[in-house]
Amino acid sequence: MRILAPLVAAAGLFAQAPPAAPAKPEAAKPEPSEPGIPVTNELVIRKCSGCHAKDEKGNLTRISWERTTPEGWQQVIKRMVRLNGVTLTPDEARHVVRALSASHGLAPEEAKPAVYFHEKRHVDEEVPDVARDACISCHAWGQPMNWRRSKEEWDLLGAMHTGYFPVVEFTAFRNRPNFGAPPPAPGADSRHPVEKALEHLAKAYPLRTPEWANWQASMRTPRLAGRWLISARRPGHSRVFGELLLEPAGEGEFTSSITMHHGDGRVESRKGRGLVYTGYAWRGRSDGAADPRQLREVMMVSRDQLTMEGRWFWGGYDEFGYDVKLTRAGEALILGTSRTGLRRGTQGQEIRIHGDAFPAGLTPRDIDFGNGITVASIEEQTASAIRVRVDVAANAVNGRRDLMIRRAALAGAVAVYDTVDALKVTPATGLARLGGNTHPKGLVQFEAIGFNRGADDKPGTADDIDLGVVPVEWSMEEFLAVYGDDDKEFVGTLGPTGLFTPASEGPNPKRKFSRNNYGDVWVVGTYKGQDAAVAKDGRPVQAKSYLVVTIPLYMRWDQPEVAQ
């Protein structure tokens, strides 16, 4: 007790201290540099205004100075739920995403340059130099491209990164010390990478744009119900044609019935559901009756609502998919042909024409492939497909031909050529990921596009004639990066159709230092058809693609897909 007495007395002394001076009034926050975009949806206001204060103009702090895609708003909502205690039912979350996409979304012209990010395309991004250090160290350039913010909001985004991910200060945001380097030249820009990047973002992707103002004036609820025609292509496979039936399932929501006719004769049926955000952004999913794969659909609806284009995809890393174009059914229409190249001097080549509402009773004279091509016979005819045989004159001029069937036409439907003079392997650079034990493998599908030399008689120039996909022999060559490089033996296998399957992840005792099976190689396509050009030095028609095989994506950021 004797020991505690002084402490109790001290506590009493502090308790009887005079009251503190009144707190100074909080300094007024600076006014935003530009007007915000008011939030009018009642559910958004009710769920968000607890943290995002509402002003007399209807603006909610932060939210009113940002615009983004449906995926962007869903990403935000997930962060609010996980970090800030927001409670939303699934239906409420979908409602909030739709409301914000309508009032704070992107115009079609703004979304199109970066839609590849949501279509999950594996592309080589064109990244401004000012953003390479600060932004691309962690994520794709498509991420910031899909946002529009005021200058203050772009600056706050940088501060948010520093708060959530402090390591970026050392890995990306700040200039790294370079001991022993000469001093910078007078007038050199010595700002940190994050400062340069934020300045660029504020100028390139501002909150208010003419495109958004125009779209806000013309945006309307899409009327997409009805029958649509499918023209699709999956890399490494034949083209696919079919139809899509859409039935209303609510405002901007639809159920879908899909029939796809593959080049090998297989018919695929699928059922799905989709909805449209911001008046043009289709997001959907479909399941096959005999196919366990669920396809995710990301498409853009044209302003006249007569076409839709985008990608349907699946896979462990969304690496597989169809490039899809939908056209509203109506009058007679030619969608495409089973072959895109016809060699001159050949007889009886079979070609299938796909479309819709073809008139009955067609004769060979009704089908016109252009100069030098004669339709010898019609082998089979339905309202959606015509199978014909054609003869190509020996003196036909190389070049593309328009196809006409009475009043229906398709520009550049086929190309006439004499030799395949050059190849292009796509993708030009591929990225595969090891896996199979604990993580999915990331595969890559390669294909080879053939070209004729064109009118200037020189391959590799602007007038070359695209002949479409051609069959090639596939192989791999070592990409020599270090002495004794042996990546080709361990990274994986390349199949006869151009599908690369990576090896398993984990240490490999057969490799030096038991390294993983990562590495980089050349993927080589060699064309050996009878119509291959003969080079003076005897080399075959060949092209290469650079392939990097890396480790699995052990940490995956929150996937921002939008659920229906």
C-alpha cells in the first residue's frame, strides 16, 4: 500500500489539472479545382454518404470526382466492404455498380482504347515513358487507362498507394540513388517518377471530357432483344458462325441462347445471361450443354445497336477465347467464308459461305467472287450457308476480292494469290506460366498468318496481301541469353497446332542448380506448302515469335469481373 500511495496521489494531481484550452477550429478544406458530378441514386447515397459527405450540390466526396468502368466500380465496392465495413447484399452491390456506371462511367470512345484490359487480352501495351517506373512496376497500364479523375483525385490515388503499399516508395515511386553517377544536366527533370506519372494521368485522363458530355446526352437503355448472327474466331482454330437469341430479363438485362457452328462440323449450344452497363458495355456469361467451360463475355454495343464486338474467354489465366462480332439479323447478310485465300490456276476449290437470309433458288451466276474467280457449281444451299466450288484463272491478278450474292456484299472476303511469300507468327511475344502442381498452367496458342508479296513484288512491305491463317510446322529454338542456355529442353512442349503447354512448376533436379523450368525461347513456324515461295538462298518461308515462360502467378490481385 505504501508503494501505491504516491501513484494514487499523482493520479489525483493530474485529474485535478485545469481544463485544456479550447481546440482551434479546423482549417477549411480547399475547394475542388472543378465541379464534381452529382450522385443522385438513392441507394448509392444511403450506402456511401456515411463516409463520403454530401454537399449542397449533390456531390459525394471522392466519388463525384471519379469515373470508371463497371469493373472499376466493383473493385472499389469490394475494397469498401473489406476495409471500411460497408454492408451490401449481392443485389444491392449490383445496383450500385449499375448506377455508378451510368452516372460516373466512361463514354464508348474513352473505353475502347483500354477495353483489352477487361477482355483479358494478352497484348503488348504502349506505355508512356513517364509511367513506366511508377505504374507498370506493379500492374498493367490498362488499369489507370480505365479511370477518369480530377487532378486532386489523381494525387490522392498516389497517396492511397503509399498508404496501402508502402513498399512502392522504394520500388517505384521515388528516384533511386545512383552513387558514382555524374550530376544531372542543368534543367533536367529531377522529379520523382510518381510526380511525373500523376501529372501525365491528370492531363491524359481528366474528369470532364467532350466524349463523356456527348454520351451523357445520347445514352439510352439498349434494345437488344431478338436474333443476332455470330462471326467468331479462336486463334489456332477455324472460324465459327452461328446465332444468338436475346430475350429481356429486366431493364438492360437479357437471357441468351447461343448456337455455334464450328469448322469441323461440331455444333455447340450454350445458355447464358448478360446485362448492359452505361448503355453499351455488355457483360455476360454462358454455359455449354456438353461443355463444362463457362465463357465470360465482354463486348461493346455500337451506337446504332446493330453490332456488338468483343471477346468471349476462359482458362486459368483467361488465355483462351473467341474474337466475336455480333450483327443484328435482318436482310440477307454475308458473314464470312471458310477460306480466306484462293490460289490462282486451281480448279474446283471448295468454299463455304456463311450468312443469313440467303434467298432460295440461287444459281452460280448469282454468286460473284470478282475478277478471275468463277463459281463452277453450288453443292449445297440453306438460308444460312452455301457450299460452292470455284475455279481461279491462271492469269488472275493477286489481291483481295469482294463477294456479292445478289444485293448482299462482303468487302475483301477472299484473296487471290500465287505464292505464300512471308509469314507472321502471332502473338509476336507470348507469356506462359508454369503450373500443374498447385497452380494452373498458363498456355499460349500460336498461329501463322501468310502473306503474298503484293503489287510491288517485295514481301514485308505495306501492300502485302493478308492470306489468313496457314498451316505450318512448329518448332522451338533456343533464345541465347546466357552461356550454356538450355531453356528449350525444359520450358515445355509445342504441339502440332501451335499450342504451347508449359512444364510443371517447382525446382527441377535435372537442371543446373535445380532451377525451375522457366526460360525464354523462339517459337518458329515454317511453311512448306506447294505454294511456298522459293528463296534464292534456299531458305524456307519462316517466322518467329518470342516466348517467355515464367513462374505461376502466386499472388493474384482481386479479380474485378462484374457478376450478373
